Amino acid sequence: MFGFSLELGTWNLELNFCAISCFTACVNLPYKIATLLYCFNEQDEVLLLERAQEPNLGFWSPCGGKLRTDIGESPYVCAARETHEELGLQFSPADFHLAGLVSEHGFQGQAHWLMFLFELKPKLKQLPPPMSEGRFQFFPRGALDGLHIPQTDRERIWPWFWQYRGGFFAAHCHCHPDGRNDWTLEESTVGGDVRRL
């Protein structure tokens, strides 16, 4: 951002300009940081939470939560903490694989998000009990198309998660007020091959 001040007699006029491209724009919204947890059972079914709270009320999505930036929490420690708080299970940061990094610009016009997507390496042995944020269910991969899941998950996050599972991907989503999303895949890793796009 840059700007200048113009003095006209007794009037002071301040003009600010934003550099705008098709993928970024200056929007004064809070930036929130979160982890999403991709957990599987022995049948390789994914654990999803039917959310009873916002964001994504009524949608099926991976569980997770906000990073505690006030204490300088790392994303891996956040993933372990959220697994304990939401699933009642104890894991160490080393039990998580960073599968993806997704930034969302102006999600629902309310906030910018930076999300660390972690796959829990150990398999879950049973379904976690319901909690205040919703109820859990395991689903095979093929069932996701018929579920009520967030638009951004359906458009790109799930397809890229499956495509680069075991590797890594980084992506950016510019969310428009009319519901359109512009996506950029910024980096991907398959079998140790790093691709920058």
C-alpha cells in the first residue's frame, strides 16, 4: 500500500492506494491461523465432523482449531493439542505429517485464513464421541461427493489432498463476494519431487 496527502486551502485530502491483481486485494480483515486434522481408521476411511458451530455450521469437515498465537504455539503442537481436545487422544507433534498449506483471502467476507493441513500418521481404532462442536463419522473416500461439505473443500482442497497425499501442496484461494473462488496451486510435492508453480 502507498499513499500521499494533498493540502487544498483548509482541506486536507489523504489518498491511499492498493496494489490490486487478479489474486490479491487490500481488504482490512483479521488474519486467522488454524490447523485441520485429516485422521483415518484402519480401513482408510476419513474422520469428519458435522459442525454444530460456525464456521461451516452444518457442514462435514475435518476437525481442528485455531493456533494459539498468544503463546507462540507451533502448528504441529496445535495439531497435537486439538487432537487431544476434540478427539480425546494423546499424540506427539511427530505423529503428524504436514500435508498442505492453504491461504484463503476474504473467506465469506469475514476473515483471511491460513490453514495447516495435517494427516495423523497413526490410524484411529474407534469413532470419537460427540462433543460441543458436533458429531464424528468415518467415511470412505467415495462418499465425500455426496456429503454437505464446504465449497472450498469440494473445489480444490479435497482433490489436491488426495492427489498429493503423502507429499505436500500449498495453495491460495481468493474468495470473491459473489461466491467465486480463484485458486492458485503454489507448490506441490509428490514422492520427493518439489514443483513450484
